[in-house]
Amino acid sequence: MTQMTEDLLRLLSGLIVSLLGGLVRVLRKIEKPSFTKILKELIISGFTGVMVYYLIKDVTFITESFKVFIIGMGGYSGPALLDLLEKIMIKTIEGLVKK
């Protein structure tokens, strides 16, 4: 199996885990889930999971199992994690621009 195929399979498995995390969040937090609410949460969770995947993809001291856990929790955390990552990214970029 090529490295590209392995990376694609890891990304796909991360996406699936993050979508499951988002679905669990919907089922736990939303009183009357509608198709629209579920779809919205799944899109946010999927995007968040992919971002988390790329954030930790090359970290070598984290096991693959723990990476899957982090990605799943990223999907579950969805909007809150996106907001946090946005703040960190903006502060980092502002710090680079000021130099």
C-alpha cells in the first residue's frame, strides 16, 4: 500500500470517527433533533475532525489509537473546538505579523 493510500485511509477513518462524535453530540444535546440540525452538526463535526486530523497527523509521540480518540473528541466538540482553534490561530498569526 502506498503512503498516499495509507494517508487517505487514515483521513477517511478520522472523518468517520469525527462524524460519529458529532452524531453522539446531537443525540445527547439536542432535545428534538431534526434532519437539518443533524446535518448541520455532522458537517461541523466532519470539518472539525479533518482539521484536528491534519493538526496531529505528523505528531510522532502520539499513538494512532490516541489520535483516533482525539479526532473523535474533536468531532464531538465541533463548534466549541473550532472557536478555540480560531482564537489560537488568530493570535499566532498576529504574533507573526508583529515581528
